[in-house]
Amino acid sequence: MYRLELAIRSEPQHQLLAKQEVVLKSNFYSRFPRRTLAPAFHYHHRFMPIEIFAIPNQRFTVFRMEDNTIRWTGSYGGSNVTAALPIDNERCVILLDRTANKQEVFENLLCVDSSGTVVWKADLPEKPDVFVKIAIAGGVLRAWTWSCWMLKLEPQSGKVIEKQFVK
């Protein structure tokens, strides 16, 4: 007699993230041994990314992956996106590729809403300059510039909380 087992295990790891594993086992090959086939097989269900922010008219979407990293697809205003950090379901901080614009002053750090409207643009500490990296932790947005400034910004308004030279 052949046996087939199905087990589904789910472990909540985060409110937006749940780990699921689906395992199928069979004893079919143990009755009919073959050198190239294993006695049982396993099927592992892959976690699907969760959409956490989108601008449909720009075809720009941000996803949370199984390992809690953020990924995105698309561009904003025809410029490549270097980083995207959703503040909530309605707004996202976007860092545009610094090579996308040849102007001397390029304010490439902005917050947009789900309709694609710019909520705020971060002011550069010096001119010419450009933002190169962003991170968010503890409700504070950190932004680094090409000229070695690190700014702490309030994510809701883009106001500078602190400015520090970090070279």
C-alpha cells in the first residue's frame, strides 16, 4: 500500500509576514527502488512578496520579501529608483538615481503618495550635492550625501532634525 502525507505548517513572524511550509511525503519509491530517485520527495512552498506600496499610474510597486527586505519594481518620473522606504500604506520615501539628472542641484530624495504626488523634497545641506543613501530606524529617516553629510529627517514632513559631517 502506498502512503501520501501532506503537512502544512505556518509560523507568524511579523504582522505582514507569515512563513508557510508545505511538505509532501510518499513511500512510493521505497517500494520500487531506483538508483536515481530518492525514497521520498519534499515540496516547499515559496513565500510570495507582499505589496506594501504602489503608484499604479507610474507602474511603481514596493514589496516586502520573506526575509523582511524591501524590493521594488518600476521607476518614478522616468528616473531609476535607488532606494524605496514606505512610511505607511499611503506614502513612500524614494531615493532617485543620482546620475538621472545632470543639473548642478538635484534634490533626489523625496516622499510621494500613492497617487504619485510629491509630498516633500529633502533640502540638500550644500550645493552642489546629491543624496546617495537612505535608511530608516526608530521613526527617524537618515540620509547621506555625496559631500559626507548625514541628515536625520522627520519622515512625515522631511524636516531636518540633525545635520552631521561624517567624513
